[in-house]
Amino acid sequence: FATMDHPRGLFYDNNTLWVLHPPNITVYHDDNGDGVADRSKVLITGISTDQVKRRGADHTTNGIRMAIDGWIYIAVGDFGFVDAKGTDGKTLSLRGGGVARFRPDGSELEMYAYGLRNIVDVCIDPRLNVFTRDNTNDGGGWDLRLSHIVQSGHYGYPSLFKHFDDEILRPLADYGGGSGCGGMFASEPWLPEKYRDALLTCDWGRSKVFFQPLKPDGATFSAEQEDFLSITRPTDIDADGLGNLYVSSWQGGQFKYAGENVGYVAQ
């Protein structure tokens, strides 16, 4: 369809593909429907740091997801970005991780939430509740956190979570060690009833996809965790229009390995 360096997040809609490939976000258009992009446009530049040149895109900006409000949400890792710029000339910077968002034409780039470490994805339900499974495994009590993300909220990383937790929005749950990766909110009528409105999250370190049952609790939710799927090093999960679920695995991969027989996608 198209080629680019280290794509980290993407989504497809109506013959159009948005791709976050640090340090840019680019939109590709397949005008004649032949499965190959005919034209492209860079929407946002600088959505990373110079670390992407030194060690690749790990810990920089990651998944993107369009919500029903028309915004595209960006999962930002703890390297943040220094001088991101959208199509309307608006600039933005962030030290540390969080959630940013922009319009599909690359305009109105803005911060949505702060104080996360290395989130890889944002999961958004039909009522615009945003959830993340944060890869916060620094040790010393910094563990894997499931959070309900609200606009302008601060979630404590790196300086507030341990000793000033009355100044932050606390996570829904802390699951100890792990490596949170991709996820989705599966609002899919073709799935079994239990999972038709389900938060599903991948944990690379535990080789699991988890189902997170949520119950309303005041202005937020209480969360539980159940095993959904055991699969080697899952990195992401998504669904097609028929309700089939797809999970990507990084089986056989290493940080600097680029040979054959690495990874697969399971349906």
C-alpha cells in the first residue's frame, strides 16, 4: 500500500490510511481502490525527539485512534516530543508521556492528558471514555497501570505518583510487573454477549490479552481483569467489520533483529 520508516500506529477509513511513523504523521489516499496509495500528505511533523534517530521509535509516539467525536488520539511515550507542528501551523511540545489529539486534516493539535509513561495505544469506547494500559515498569513500585483518561488529567509520572498521589488522577488498577502494549474497546455486535462492549488489552511481558470488565463507579469505573487469550508477546489487537479479532505477536523478535521468521498475526 505504502512504504515508510518504523510505522507505530495506523487506522484506515474510506480508502484513506493515517500512519504515525515518527517523527511524522502522514495520510495516504487510495483514490482508485486498487490497494496502493496514489498520493500522500504529511499532516504533522516533529511528533518525536532526536532519540528516534539513535534507537528507533521505541518510547516515542505510538498508536493512533479515531474516536466518534472526529478527533484522532495519539498515545505518547515518555520521550515525548519537542516541536510538533500541524497543518495549521500550531505547535506543541511534551516532556514525558500522555495523550495528544488532532483533527483528521492535521489541524488543532493539542494535549489531552499528561503524566503517563510509555503507553502504546488508546482505547476509546462509544461514549468517549478513554483507557490506557501503561507500560510503567521502572521498578521501585512503578508497575503496570490501567487508567481511565479524562481531558486535562495528570496521572503522576514521573514525579507525583509515588509520594503525591493526592495531586493526580489515580489508576483504576495496578497490576504489578508487565509490559502493556496495544488494546481496543471492542464494541462489536458479532462477538459473544460477554465481550460486545469489552476493554481488551495486550501485555507483551505476560504473553496475554486481558479482558477488563468495567463497572460505573461515580465519575469513573471500577475494573477487574480476566485472561482472554494466551499468545506469545502480543503487541496489538483489532477487529474487522464482521467481528473477527486479530492479534499481532512479536514471537522470535529482538530489539535490533530484523531477520526472517519474526512475528505473526492470529485471527
